[in-house]
Amino acid sequence: MVPLRALRRVRSLGLPWVSQYISSMAMSHPEASEPVHPRPSVTLLESVSPYGSRKVTVEYDGLTTAAYLHDDTAAISATWIANHRPAPPATDQARLEAGRAPLMPAGRTKHPGGRAPLQAETLEALWFEEGDGVAIFEHGRPIAVIAGWSDMDRGMPGYSSDVIGQTPFGWSLDDAMEGLAPRLERSRAYWRWRGSATGWAQFQQALLGHLLPRLGPGGHYWDASAGNQPLTGVTERPSSPRRPYTVLSTVGMSCQRMPVVEQVLDDPSGYARIELAIATTLPPAQVARVFLWLATYPWRAVTWFGPGHSVRWYHEPSTFPLGGGEVYGSVLLLDSPGALPGPEPPDLSGFTFGGDPVRWLWIVPISERDRQLARERGSASLVTRLAAQGKSWVVGPS
């Protein structure tokens, strides 16, 4: 499945009612022909993603059941799941304008007569490895999927097993299962492995073993995630006579794919898994603090890090841990740091996980002015400027 192509297709379709549908479902009322007392929605299922950045709810209001994907502040996507009364012949626009929950038109549902209400104890949420999408299962069978690329602002609802074709309220899950079924199988297998007694330790040892011949034996090891998902650590590889700087590398970022990558790249496989590294002559414990901010950032913020990306420090510049005081307050991420002055960077390539190559991105501190230049003219322009200024990719005094 290539979500970008789906995105281009739905933009051409111009689905107009999804935003109105999402907002209306939060303020549902009964049909005018129903009893005048509004029936409050009942939450049948609520599940927070393993990374804590998304939440899915399945809600029933007596007439319909729908699933909603929420960020920290609001519902960002949704899909209709079922009617629980006979379907109307067409969409009732007046119902939407009145803020009433829509019923799927008869020609677009497999159950035009309505189906029995779902039972909470039969429902289960399965999160994608990236944590930005989720599937809803009933009795172990997928009945709805809200993928990471589902977005009401883009006119893309989620998928429902009861939908026929494409509608403003949901797309056919049957039509999408060729691409989604393997995705769901991988997600279930991933979380089963991740929850096993040996999964994390196996990954940890494999990555540390990969670094050993490339960076030498380890020194300190710090936890960068406070025991929360995604689990990440930081390994120190002290300086040596052959390498006059210390390398710090994350351990664990590549254990799960980053969100969003597949929405912006047609082939995300070479970019979906990363680790971060920094070369420094500063005190390692001080520099390691930057990973408390960056190591879990993609999953907390539901974004991705790629070559040339820049990220602004979240706090006062004076607290920035890379020794810049008021000068630095952002970082630039490079997969080829040798474009800047300094010794030959170590080659950390060759590690794979989940069938994907892992890409190491090197952290270089920059100023806010530098970050703005990268945003306006591209990171290549900034790298050229930094190189002309003699800025090394190794952080700290030489």
C-alpha cells in the first residue's frame, strides 16, 4: 500500500463532508422521529497508543457506531462503523448541518436494515507499529481501520467492513484489505514480540554488537525513555588514541518505525528506522541530556526525523545541553556529516531490523538563525554555509 497515491486520489475526489461529519458525531442527537430525549453516546472501547500520543474511541449513540482517532486536543479522523436502524435512501444533509450523527445511506452499507449494537467485551484495538494508526477488531475480525494517513482535513476517513465503496463517512475495508491485511498481521506479530520477555534484550544486544567493531567498547549507558515506550537508551563509546572524540548513540529508536514517513515518501523503507548519534569532546553525561529530548520525539510528536531535518530546542537556549549558551538552540540532523570539517566520520551502516536498513543521523548544534535558513533555502544551503565557516561536525572544542 502506498498512502501517497491514495492521498492524491482522494484529493481529486473532493470529499466535502468529512470535517463536518467528525464534528457532528461529537454532538449527536436523535432523529426528529425518535424520542425527543437525546441519548448520550456510550464509549464501547477506549485505547491509548503504546507511545501515548494517540487515542482511539469507539462510540455508540443508539443509531450509529463510529470510531474516532484523537490527538492531545481533538478528534483528527474517524470512520463510521455501523447503523443500528434502517438506513435512509440518501445522506440527510440537514442532519449533518444540525450536528446529528449521520446514518450510512442504504446503497453504501452491507446491512441496510441495520445491525445489532456492538458489545464492548468483543472489541479490541490493535495499534500500528508506528503508533499513528489503529485497527478495531470484533470477535477477532477487523471491522474498522483508521490509518496514519487518515485525516479529516484531507478528506480521508477511515475504513469500515460494513461500507460499500467510498463514502464521506468511511471507505470499504474489504477493498483495502489486500494492502492492510499484511500490515495488521505485522502489527500483531510486532507487539507480541515487543511484549515478550526477551524481545527488547535481543534487539539491544544486536545493536550494541553492531557498534562494537565500529566504535569500540562501550562506557556508560543511560536510559533515555524513563521506562516508557518506545524504550530507548544511550551508549557511550569513549575517545581513544585513534579517535580523539567520544561518540554517543541511541539504542532503540530503530526498534519501531517512525510515524508519517510513508505519507511523504513513496518508498519509506530506507528512512523509516533511525538511530541518532553525536561526536563530542564535551562531558558525555552533559551531552547525553539531548537524547532525553530527541530519542522519543518522533513518537511523542507523531513526526519523523530525516537527513537535513532541523529541530528547535524545547526550552530556554541557556539550558541547551550542547554547550552553546545563547548561541545554539536547535539541532541539524545529517546522515553524511563529513560534508562539514573534521575527522573522517565512522561508518555505522549495515544494521537492519524488521527488514529495513537503519540510518544513523548525526546531531550538529545550530542557531535559530541557522534553522530558519535551512527552512527557507534547504539544509544543503545551511551545510555549505557552516562548512565555509569552518564548523566541525564534532561538537565541542577540538
